[in-house]
Amino acid sequence: MGAEFPVVSVPTTSTMEAAVAWEYSIKQFATTERWTDENRIAEIKRLEDYANRMGGDGWEFVALQPVPTHPVGHVLVSILRRPAT
């Protein structure tokens, strides 16, 4: 489905919580060059299925960013996190 990057743990702090070590998962999704009405629905469903599968394993989305590719199109890069175990 897309390239997977290694999961890393990064300690973070917040004024509302004690120091927490997070695991991060970064993945890219290749999308079609142009989303037509027909394939846009399928692409969104594919991303939704991924989000639900990862959410079932305790991951939450931190960011989803389109990144342009050459010569046309783009990929979506997702960043997810969960407390490190």
C-alpha cells in the first residue's frame, strides 16, 4: 500500500501531562494522479480503512500531509502516535 518507516519512541512533555514516551509511525500513500469522482471515493475509503485498522491498535493521527511528486501528482504522508510500551 505504501512505504513504511521505522517506528521510533520520542519522549515529550506537556503542562497537562507528565512526560510520556510516544511511538510514531510514518507512512506514505501513493494516490492516483488525478482524483476523479469515481476513484476519489475509493482512495478515501482506503485511507479510512487504514486509519480504523491503526486506531484499533491504539494509534492516533497526528498529521496527514500531501507531498508533491515529480512530474505530477502527490503522495500523502501520515504521522501517527501512541504511548510507547
